[in-house]
Amino acid sequence: MKITILGSGTSQGVPVIGCNCNTCISDNPKDHRLRSSVLIESKGRNILIDIGPDFRQQMLTNKVNHIDSILLTHEHNDHVIGLDDIRPFNFKQNLDMPVYALDRVLNDLSNKFGYIFNDSPYPGIPRIVRHPLSFNVDFVLFDDIIITPIKIMHGTLPILGFRVGNFAYITDASLIEEQEMSLLDGLDVLVLNALQYRHHYSHFTFREALDVANKINSKATYLTHLSHDLGRHDDLLKIMPDHIFPSYDSLVIHIN
């Protein structure tokens, strides 16, 4: 399995518009963080988790030529608003794109993208097939890829993380209950959100993310959804435990 971090940033991205902080003025590409998303390549299939406003740029930068399925963690714009840019894959693959998400999220897509789901669609719009998911209930893609959609809390909003084999992706979490923690046993790689140092009501802080990562005890953990307030990549490396790393855009992780 091959994992590509397409975006490691927050809803504003890094650099932040109008900001001249030490992180935002960095010329290190690892400090340029697009909105969070990840690509899973397994058994010849490409599975995308989240499709934010930087989706087009992420596909071009990483030379992604096909997408076979999309999983959505939740309905916030930085995770779904790039959906219209799925059209080139519709055309190239002659595929109605499968999109998997909670019922609530699928309904929200109908409101955000009414023209896509209109009863009388016009030519050239994205072609989407919606598949509802349930918390903590496994489903199978392409006959042999088992995925667990894991309930996590984003403030007061229940959203999804995803486990695929010995890999798990969790973003925008502020709480993982004990029942769901048990679904994260035995991981080789965990990608987990860490927004900033100070308290936030709907995202793990840096310290909270380290505590959760240590509790899950994956062989390796990569922190994502990183704000400019966390500082530069090279400085983060200096304060990380041995098995925890800051992610960065276009980072590739291989899992046996």
C-alpha cells in the first residue's frame, strides 16, 4: 500500500493570506501546506480521502491519473468543496465517481452542489454516485479492500476517520472514544491531526495529538492538518518523539 499526503494544512492552508509570520514566509516547500487530503494506492486502485479546494493542484502536482473512489470525513468546505473538479476523471475514465460518506454529509453535498444532483442535470457536470456509510461498520471496495469508517468527534460534530488494513487516517478530531480507540489497535501507520499549541474546541492540539498517538501506539504516526502557528517543519522535527513525524505535502509512505 502506498500513501501520499496530498495536503497537510488546515482550512486556511499555509501560507495564510496576508500573514508574514515565520512559517508563512518560509521558502521551504515542506512549510507550504495545502488543505488536508490523502491518496491511498492499493491493489492497483486509487482511493481519495477528502476533496478540498486544492484538489486540482494536488492531482497535477502528484501526477494522479485516475481516481477509483472517494471517501469523505465530513461536510466542511475544506474537505469537500473541490468536488466539481472530479470532472476530468469522469471524462477520462468514463466513470460515475463513487463517493462514500455519512448520510448527513451526502445530503449536505446535495445542498452545496445542487446542480450536480438536480433531477434534470445538464451535460458536463460531475457524475457522482452516492454511497451512505454507518459509524464503525466495515464496507468493502473492489471486492477485496476492507475499510472501517471510524466515528470520531470534531467538537460536537460526529465525523469519520478511516482504517484501511494497517493504515488509519484521522483528521479534524477533538475526541476519540474508547470504543473507537479499540478499532485502531495494531496499526503500522497513523495519520492524525494536530492543529496548534493552544487549546481549540474542535481539533486536537499538538500535545493532545502526541498523547493520542502514544495511546494508539502505531509503529509510526504522521501529524497533519498543521497550522502556521505550529511553526516550520524543520523546527517541528526537533521536538518530535522518535516514532512521530510532521507530515508535509507530497510525502509518500509505503506500508507492506
